[in-house]
Amino acid sequence: MKKDIDMNSDVFLEELSKTQKFTNKVRERFSFDANENEELNLSIEEGLTRNKLIYGKRFCPCFIIIGKTKEEQKTKENRVCPCKPALEKEIPEEGKCHCGIYCSKNKKESK
């Protein structure tokens, strides 16, 4: 499924604002830091926003979404932000999630 998204549209910018509030709440809830690379953070937030507009969920933009329908997507190992692998393995062991948008307090680094 491919859908063109105008990243300058009011719809996209409004959803981007919601995504940025969402990522800030995730950081606050789990005591994460943002990556020091603000450009990377914005890129991931834009990808999350795009996926939210296309699929209805903030699927991780670093992975291909498997499944054409919502039912198929639920049965696959698609990563919805914040994803289980990031929370349970990547951040505790590596200090950051695969995308790099969430970092542990003791390991902020740019990607």
C-alpha cells in the first residue's frame, strides 16, 4: 500500500504536532532522553506521522509494514511505537531503540 502524503499540508502538520506530543509523553513515561540529533528525531517523527495517516497506527518507520489489511498487520510482527523490542531489549541493553529516537538517560548519543 502506498499513499502520497503532502508533508506541508495542514493535515500532516497537525498530525506531526500530535506525534511530537506522543513521543515526548513516551520519553516522560519511561524516563528516556531524546537523541541529541534533532534532525534524526524529526525524521522519525515524520515517519511515525506518515504511518499514522496511512495505516492508522504509529508504526516504526525503520521497518517495512507487513500486511495489506489492518487484520493482517495485527497478526504480523509490526513494530508500533514504542515497540516491545525497544522497551525490553534495545534500550536496556544498547541504550537506545533501533530508530534512535529514544535513549536511556545514561546513554544519549547521535546516530
